[in-house]
Amino acid sequence: QKVKKCAPRLSQEQIARLDSIGFEWCTSRGISTWEEKFKLLQDYVKEFGNPRVPTELDTVEYPKLGAWVAMQRQSYRNEEKRSRGEKP
């Protein structure tokens, strides 16, 4: 039997409830904002010449950058599907 996969979505109420208790939306060894991860990606591109970050990349210099990049790509694909009226 095939199990349906679905992208989890939070309601605005659920987001507000989590915010009300100080929920940290992004945590990764002290790097907690999208902008900081983007800066790491820029540094990676300067060093390696491209944004093709291996998914498993998790170093002191680039903490969990590979997983973050993969998540950005997945989020993009999900939004593309939603814009076409498809389920992610």
C-alpha cells in the first residue's frame, strides 16, 4: 500500500502560538536566520565557484549548509507545485 506524503503546513494560529512561547524557527549551531545561511552560501560560491553544495556538507566553516540548500530547493519546488494548483 502506497503512503501519501504531504508537506506539513502550519496555520497562522499555530504559528502565533509557537511564537508566543519564544519558539526558535531556525536553529543550526548558533546560526538562526535565513540571511546568515545565505551569507554562508555566498562564501561557499566564492570558495568553490558554484552553488552546488553537497547535501551532507556540515563543517565548522559551513554548518549544515548542505541541508539548508536542499531545503531551499525543496521549498521552491513545493511553491512551484502550489502555483500550478498541485499538492507538494
